Amino acid sequence: MLTVALCKGKLIEPTLTLFAKAGYGAVQPVADSRRLLLPCPEIGMTFLIVRPADVPTYVEHGAADIGIVGKDVLLEQDSDVYEPLDLGFGACRIAVAAFRGQTACDRLSSKIRVATKYPKITERYFNQRGVPVEIIKLYGSIELAPIVGLADRIVDLVETGNTLKAHGLVEIECIARSTARLIVNRASLKLKHQAIAELLKNLRLACASPQPPSRTGSARQVRAAGRKEKRTRT
């Protein structure tokens, strides 16, 4: 039995879709459940539903054998886990943003204030550039920080950039790109190697294969083709 930590939020739906595509359809009811511990003995797995930031902790300490989490979380936490598979979905980027016209403040000798929920990533980035910063840790609504004068810049997760634009901010530089990753506990990889290897193989195949057309779409195409054929005969 494998224990798999899934993160709440945007990644859970595409994760369940991928598992179903890989042949683990029994996991689908997880999305509609309020339970946080969901045994699925028919596929040999138990699922834990946890906060994204907690997934690496569960996996690193052996409470879960496997986890699905964004690369941004892994970069911030630097957990001691094995990362064998990029699942490809949930694509976004960790970016520096500021008000238009304030993009050259890293040349100033005084510290700049940067608001973020990624303090370690932010510190590494600015240290590598030799820019002194004061990091202000926030847990959400990062875009508000420059507006109310709390920070000069922000470092945040950006998907489309629409939220930045809505608050008058522009993206200055991409620090790193993030997608959903599968991580594995190092001890579990040895003790449960066969089960984990089989799961990895099936997920790799599912990631590589094209997305099949939906049944709804197929039905519409059939009906449209039927109408076209009827008109041709007439």
C-alpha cells in the first residue's frame, strides 16, 4: 500500500485526471470528499489531502511515500526528497514585480523592501545579484504590498500576469519556472521499489500520451457529421 500526499487547491483536479488517465480511476471521488484521509485499497493506495507547503514535509519524514507538489514549494523548502518526474501541468513562474518605472531600484545603495511568501528563494536571488534587501514575509495578497507602501517590490507566483496588471505592476524578471512534480521518500523508494516503479511508469506513459477528446466533444462531432450528411443527401 502506497501513501500519496496530494495538495489542496489548483493542482488537485489535474492530478486526479492524470491518475485516472494512468489507470487509477478509483481516486476520482477524492475531489468531492471533505475527508483528509482516503483509503483506496482497490488500487493499493491511501491518499492524504494536505496544504501544498506541507506535502514535502509529509514525504521527507515518511508519513507519505509519494507526493504531488509544485516546484515552487520544493525550491523554497529545499527538502531532502527524490524528484523523479515533472508532471507538466500547473505551469507558472516565480517572478519579481514592481510598479512601472521602478525597475532600476536594485542599483540603489540602500536596501529595498521585498514582500513575498518565498523568503528563501527571494534571498538567494537578490544575494546572487549583490542587492541588499529587507524581506517581508506575507501569506497572501502579495500584490497589495507596493500599493500600500509596505514594499518596493514583490516576488510571487505568476500564471498569466493578469493580477499584476490589474494592480498596476509589471513583471521585471523570472526567477524560476514551476510545474507540478512527483516526489518520493528516499527510504520508500528502496522499501517499496516495485510499487513505486510501476506507478512512475504508468504516470510517465499518461504524461506522454495525448489527451483524448472528451465524450461530449465526440458526441457533438458525430451529431454535426450526421446533419451534414443529411443535408448532402437532400
